[in-house]
Amino acid sequence: MGNNKNIQPRKTLDTIQPYSPGKPIWEVQKELGLDRVIKLASNENPLGPSPKAVAAIQASLTELNRYPDADTTALKEAISSAYDVNPQQVIATNGADELITLVSEAFLEQGDEIIVPSPSFSEYDFGAHIMGATVVPVPFAENFQFDVDAIIAAVTEKTKILYICTPNNPTGTIISQSDIEKVLNAVSDVLIVIDGAYSHFADAPEYTNGIEFVKAEYPVVVLQTFSKIYGIAGIRVGFGIAPESVIQSILKVKEPFNVNALAQAAATAAITDVEHVRASQEANKAGREQLYKAFKELDLNYTESMANFVLVHIGPKGEEIYKALMAKGVIVRYGKTWGLPEYIRVTVGTPEENEFFIEVLTGLLAKQV
Ligand SMILES: *Cc1c(COP(=O)(O)O)cnc(C)c1O
């Protein structure tokens, strides 16, 4: 027998909690023996993938013996023309999650700080923790609005990255263009990552995905994903747009073939699929209204969302209701991971899925009284 007990991982690994994804449909089905299970937990596109992306994948299958293009040339061209930037200002990644890791590896030393308006997406913390950096959370103000003054006040000489997730996951709230400008002009020597994973769902006039700040040469990384509106989460593509010098640094820590060939083909097609994007936006808007109406009728407080999910206040029975929803085949995300034990986050589904969720929730709440 060998002895592996003295093999020690890096100390910083103690700070890392494993990511807890939404349960997959098959698992809940199997565990509970249910016929109908709907997943409204991971902000996926209920209309399915971009049909153009699916066709592009099919057309690429016969060339899988070849390595993918390490420079993701066609995809970067498509992205740069969609956003009106140079291809040198673009990096494609294996999901936007990988971009967060790469940015962390490129810019964080041990002991550095990142600022995260909180609660937000957990991958920012993960990126900091693998590098031995510290997370400085800045709580949201009332109704989960960004507290711009508190964000600015949190910056120290150790701050390397400030994450602004807008629309924010899990609250659905946005920061206005003028407030981003205020932050950019108040801080220096801090890289600002503007996470626009849900940007295509935001329809408020004061909203921006931040691309104009990259064009104006601010130290900004605009982060985007193909997992949400484009509906191809399963094949993993994300990208960043930033000043060329920032992209050059991130490229140094990137593996050569990080975006696989099918993913490149799919994303290059999906970004031109205006029809699928428009249909997804319209369906989402109607779905949000459907949920709002039900929450009003149920007397539940919710946060108006600029994304494809809604954070809703259930109350002290939050966990019980979350579990009971699951037992009836409705998978949503429980707020406890964000320090919001009285809340659940529900992804906007198809009209039928939303209706099923509302029906089940209504039944459960009726039983409570
Ligand atoms: C889903 C999501 C991402 C990226 O997802 P990938 O699937 O890794 O591209 C990034 N940021 C936020 C806030 C998200 O919710």
C-alpha cells in the first residue's frame, strides 16, 4: 500500500467551496420518480439553441480530426463586427467562466483584492481564491440597487479588479451608464470587468453593456457569453472585449485550444442569428410579465428584473417552499447561497413552464395558511 496522506494542496484551496449547479432534470426525475420536471434554475434559453448554431455544428462534425483554430479567427471576426471593435480587442473562451479564471490568473497576485457588489455571481470569488486574493463584497443598497459611493469607497491600493455584473445575477438589477462612468472616473489602476451575460435582456434606456468604455480606452473588460440568449450553454463559449494591452495579458495564460471546433462554429453562426435573439427577447419579456402578475396575485415581493430570471421574496418558509417545489418537479435556485434564505430565483421559462411553476407555487402557499 502506498501512502498519499502527505500530499498537500495549496493553502488557498481551503477558501474554495465547490460550485453548486442547479440540479439536472434527469437527477430530480430519478430521485423523485416524477414524470414532469421543469428546470428554471440556470437561466438557460427556454426556446432552445440558435437553429443556425445547430446547423453549423452539424456541418463541422466531419472535420473533428482537426485541431480547432487556436486564434478563433472567424469567431473573433464575427464578434468584432457585431460590436464594432478590432479583432485584437477580442478573446474567445471556453464559456465566460473561463474568462473570469483567465482574468484572475493574469491580474491577481496573492494578497490582492477584488471588489464585488454582493450578492453576485460566485465565479468572481472562485477566480480570486485560486490566486490567493481576497474578495471585498460591497452590499447592495435598498431593493438591490448598486451602491456606487460604497463601491468607490471600497477601493484600496490592493484593489486589482472590480466586477460589475449588470444585469446582476441573482438580483436582475442594473447599474446606469452614468453610474459606471462615475466609477470609472473615480478609480484608477483598477481593471473593471463589466459582466453582461444578461445584457441582451436589458431594455432600460439607462442600461449599457459597457462597450463604449472599451472604445474610449478605459481599463474595462466587457464579458459576454453564448450560454444565455444564444442558447448554447452546453457547448461552452464566452468572450471578452477589452483594450488590446489587456487582451494581450489574458492571452498569455490561455491554453491554445481552449474553444473547441464545434463551439467556434456554433458561436460564429449564433451571433448573426438576429431572429433567434429577437424571439428570445420577446418571449423573455412576456415571461417576466407573466411571473410578475402571478407574484402580485400571490402577494409576494419581487425585484423587477432586466434579465431572464426573477428574484422573489418567499419569506421565512423560503427553504421549505424551495424543497417542496423540487418535490413537485419544479427546479428553481434557492437564495441561501447568496445569503438570501427567504428568496428563490426563478428563470423565465416557456409560457407553459411558467404556468406550471405558478400553479405549483400557488398550491404550496395556499397550504401554508
Ligand atoms: C451564466 C453566467 C456567466 C457565464 O456563463 P458561461 O456559461 O461560463 O459562459 C457569466 N456571468 C454570469 C453573471 C452568468 O450568470
